[in-house]
Amino acid sequence: MARRQATPPADDYTENIIDIDVTNEMQDSFLEYAYSVIYSRALPDARDGLKPVQRRILYMMTDMGLRPDRGHVKSARVVGEVMGKLHPHGDAAIYDAMVRMAQDFSLRLPLIDGHGNFGSLDDGPAAARYTEARLAPAALTMTDHLGEDVVDFIPNYDNQLLQPEVLPSAFPNLLVNGATGIAVGMATNMAPHNLGEVIAAARHLIEHPDAGLEDIMRFIPGPDLPSGGKIVGLDGIRDAYATGRGSFKTRAKVEVEQLSARRTGLVVTELPYTVGPEKVIEKIKDAVTSKKLQGISDIVDLTDRTHGLRLVIELKNGFNPNAVLAQLYRYSPMEDSFGVNNVTLVDGQPRTLGLVELLQVYISHRLSVVRRRTAYRLGRKKDRLHLVEGLLIAIVDIDEVIQVIRSSDEAAAARTRLMSIYDLTEIQANHILELRLRQLTKYSRIELEKEQDQLRRDIAELEEILGSEPRLRQLVSDELAEISARFATPRRTVLLESEASAPLKGTIMPESSGKGAKAPLALEIADDPCWVILSSSGQLARTTGRDPLEESGQRLKHDAFTSLVRSTARAEVGAVTSSGRMMRLQVMDLPALPPTSGIPNLAGGVPVKEFITLERGETLVGLIPLDAVLALGTAQGVVKRVAPDYPLNRDDWEIISLKPKDRIVGLATVSDADQLVFITRQAQLLRFSASSVRPQGRTAGGMAGVKLGTDDAVIHFGAVRTDDPAAVVVTIASGSDALPGTEPGTVKVTDFAEYPAKGRATAGVRAHRFLKGEDHLTLAWAGHGPAKAVASNGVARALPTEHGRRDGSGVVLAQQVDAIGPALG
């Protein structure tokens, strides 16, 4: 029990104490406080989707004339007007509400056009004295027709002014922009939606009042968040739409990009709702430091005003991007959960509403607004018609009307005489007395008659709307359609039924690691078999486990192979240059060609210069496995077999001691049973057994391979299996007088078996008979057929399908050929 001392009257000084129950007093006080917070602060109204402070801001800005076609004013001025006239709370709360209505990352359709620093997801806004604001175009539709008695007005906190109890709201703002708020004992959290979808659903419900949730969800499949991103799993959305409570997962939009020749990265272009890039970066760095996240080497924020959000997460070599992304979703805010709690005020009482109920409340409100607006306009039209009819009566006998007025001693007498003589009402008589002389012309009478006819038509139409519920509902639907045409934008958020749903083009979706899901992806890339490819146009790449040699009926769309090395994803290969250098290449560093239904397309490769630093005039001849015996030939006819005793602690070493001005022209991995092949500029071909060349150490200079004539040089060296029945020789001849690129020359394809084997260091046999004007070979190749010819850009060129004689001449080429290689498949 507690005691309360009552205030005694001024003339009574005796003590007056009233005993009260503390429990009841606390309950009453708490309930009053809770009701005030719920009704006057924290929860939005289901009709216009606004909290009181938001509604007062929009109303006051409308009253101040801060339209979109006028200049911005200081935010502090708006805050001061709202606080002084309508909202008896702190300026910080008013400004925070104002800022949120201006943020395009908070609202799907912002209601305030802010100028200045209105904050970001990671940083707060500048002070109100530094920023400026005016109404956004969409806000005008929230306050339209307030002067036409469309809603009730209530007194402000000191009963000096009136404010609207609710705004007319020409679109379903609560669903479009969502809401958040914490009251006493309850809270609300509503997701934003797409304006076009919401209006389409509302129009459907207007036309079909008995429509169920499934019908409405055909128009509103799910939320549409301002930040875009992806929503994974729609069961929680269905629960929220049915009961008003539920949750769903939001994920960042991520694309895998090749950041450089050796680096792959995850590029984040959209984040979950209310998640900022700085928060993501901080959480990722913490997870990497604590060893929860692996495979990440760096993270850079490249976000700017021009390109929007761009968060680049650089991956270490050898890590599966999908698996790393799955870890990021688990240990960082790149995946977030949104809990839906549709608590809103309906008739002043907090209620939890589903999707259909929210639309029904809004439609009922909008029908009331349009009905009251129509009734108001009907009354104004009738009042005007009443005046016009009185004016027409007076104008018919205007001279007598003037005489009656002039002969009256005062206005009251004139009014009484006009009412009695012409059977006018007091309102009509007063209006006649207030007329100006220039309104009494003949032209004014014609205008009045036209206005009378138009007023009668307008009155009939307004009465028809008020008298017909279907006509009223159609008018509301048509007005919603106009709003949709003005402000609707495409959907930003992608909806995925489940984690296994197919991703958008350019995005990747990892396997789920949640309960009942598939096993997680391996974090590091497995040491799977692959092929390392060097193309004739200088592109390097690796396959993802496919074996081009075993493909049948397939062809490369572009390019030809210069080297094709069987390897594994985590192994190393050697790259041999024309100057006799070998460099170690990590297979993992090479770009992986995605699996296709046929041979990989080398358009996905990367130029050699991105991986190997070449000296001036130096070229990459080919690739080899580091555990195989290498055979190489030089332009001056030297041949060498190199034993695989390469240094383990170096990435660059010599494999032959070249003579001055000599260079390597070809290489191959060989066994003793293979045939080594030299083809010279003067069309001589020599083949001999690889067993006749003993393996030598790296510093050796090789031995004589082919005997060259005066001014002759080797243009091709390679190896062919002795038992290969498909092996062919391709030779292309031209003349010294022909300008480069002007004459394609002549080409001949011959079976390799037609060329007899000779001893090492001999001149070999003739491989191409020159026609008139021809004096050398520009290109030659021997290997597993059929051969493929390409231009310098990798585009295929046609070769003869019929094979010629060993010492025969060629046929004219249709287009120039720059490289030849095996056409696998």
C-alpha cells in the first residue's frame, strides 16, 4: 500500500492523504505508457503504412510547399516545423525518420528527395543543418486530395492545429516500403515489395474480393528488397503471407571473375537487405584470422557512385570458388535471415495480418478515400450549380436587378428584395450582390450556360459513382494502375525455391551445407587429371578433367594445338622457349576451361605473356611434362634429347647450349621407338629413329640432326609414332618475290608413310616440288592427322582432303595459313 498526498484547496491547510494500491497504480501507468508507444510512436497504420512521425513529416513538408519541382530546404527547418507544430518529441527521432524515408537502400520507393549526405549502410547521415530535403514525386501521391475531406483531421498535441489522422496514400505504402518498429511487448518487421506486383495484386483483389492467398501470390511471389540480392527458400515467405509471421534467407549476388591471368575472385554486386560492405569486410577478415575461412587472399571494396557496389574477394590458387562461397555464406553477413512480423495498427488496435488481410485493409481505406473525395466534389459541384442558376436568372433581367439594388438603402434590403422578386435563395442573392460589372456581359452568359451544362454532367457522373459500388471499385483500380505506370520498376531480388535452384547466368550457387542437404563441396580443387594446352595463337589453358584425345565426332570451333600435355590440376609443366630456356609453370595457375559437350573452346585461354616473361625476339615453342625425355630441334639442324634431371629449386634454367644465332624450332616428348622429323625451308624432310640420339644433360649442345644446304634452315621439328597410320605431312610453298600476306601459296598434304627413313645427319628426301615462282616452304608440319590449319587469330582454314605424292607439288590455297596442328577428335 502506498500513499498519495492530494493537493488541498487554497483555504484548507489540513493534510489530505489518499491510500492507493501500488500494483494497480503501476499497471495503469504502464498500460498508458505502452498504449502511447504503440499507438503514437512505434507501429505503422495498416492504411497508409506510416508511423505518426513519418506521417507528420510528409504532411508538414506538403504544408510548407516542398514539392519536387521546387528547391531543397535545410533539413533542420523541416525538423523544427514538425517538432514545434505536430510531434512533441526530440529532433533526433524526427531527423532519423526523415533520413530513412530518403534512403533508396532502406525504402523500395523513397518518399523524400534528400540532397547531401544522408548516410549509408555503414555510416550515419550528416547533421540536419548540413543536409537539404524536399518531397519525392511518390510522396505527392501519399498526400493528394487532403483538402477534399478524404480523411479525418485530429488536433495536435496542444490543440492549436489540426493534422490528418491518416494519409490518403494512393499506393499500398506498407507493403511497398515495409516497416520496422519496436513497441512495448511487441514489434513489427515487414519486408519491402515491388510496387508493380503489389498494385497488380490489389487490383485483382478489388475485382475478385474472394481471392485467396494462392491467387494473390501469383502477383506477389515474394519480397523485392531495395538492395537486390537473392532470397533462398520460399516456404518461410508462404508462412509469412498466410499468418503474418515467418522468415526467409537473403544472400548476396556473387559472380566468379578472372581478376588476372593467375587469380580468380568472387565479385559481390548486391548484398542482403540492411547489410553494408564495411560490415562484410570486417566479418570476413575476422573469420580469416580465426581460421574459419580458408582460400581468401585479399578483399577490396571498389564501390563507387558510378558502378555501385563492387566487393572483390580474391581467392588463393587451388581453391574451389563454389566451396569458398559456401563458407562465406556461413561465416559472414553475405547470408542473412529476415524475420517477418506483420504487426500493424488496424482501427487503433495492433494486429498481426497476412498478405491478403493487409491488402484488404488498404483497399477498404482507399475506397473510403475515393468515396469521401467524390462526395466532397459532388457537394462543391452542386453548390456551384446553385450559384450559376441564380446568376443566369439575374442576367436575364439584368437592368431590373441593377435598379432593385440601386433603389435599396442597404445590402440587406437589396438581398431581401432580390429573394422575393426572383425567388432566389439567400446564397444566390449574396452572390449576385458580389458580382463585378464586367461579369454581366453577353459572353459571360454564354459561359455560364456552358458551365451549367458541364456541372450537370459532372454531378450525374459523381452521383453514379457514389450510387454504384462496382463503379467506385473500378475507379480505385484505375487510379492504382496510373500509379503503377508512373512509379513501377523491374524486380531487383531474385527468388529461388531452394538452395539447389538453378542460379542466374554469371552467378554460382554452392551446395547447401544445412541439415538434410547434400555433402559440402571440397574446399580445395582436387588433383584431378587434366590437359594443359598451348594453342597456335598463343593461348594457355587447362581442361577440367576432359580428355580431348578420347572425344569422338567433335571439333574445335577455333584454333589448333601447339602443345597438349597430360597432367593433373596441382602438378607442374615445363615451358620451353626458342632461346633454349625452360620455365616451370604451375598448372593450377592456368585458367580452367569449363566442361562442354565437345572439345573445349580455347577462346577461354589467356595469352602466354601473362604467365611467362619473354625476351625480345624470344617465343614460346611448347610445353612438356617435367618427368619425360624431351627431344628438341634447332633452326641450324641440331637435335638433342634431354634427360629429365631438372633442378628442383629453380623456376628457370637452360636445356641446351645454342650456337650463335641458332634457336629452337620444335620439341616433343619421345621414346626410342618414335621417329624424329626435320623439315627444312628448301623442302627437305628427314625422318630417323629417336634411338639414334642418346639423351644428354642440360648443358650439352646436342648433335647433328639434319644436313642443311646453303641458305637452308629448319622450319619444323617434331616426333611421330612409327605405328601411326594417320600421320601426315603438310607443306606450304611460296616465292621469295611475293609480298607477305598477298599470296597464300600452295599446300600439299601427304601420308607420312611415303617418306622413307634415313640416317641421322643426312639431308633426307624432297617433300615438296616447287612450281614456277616458288622457291621455299613458308610452313610445314608432321604429326597425327588429320591436320588443322588456322590463321593468326585462330580461325580455321581449309586444307586439301586428298593426299598428294611425296615429291609432288601443291594446290593453291584459298586463304593464308599461319599455323598447323593436330585436329583432335
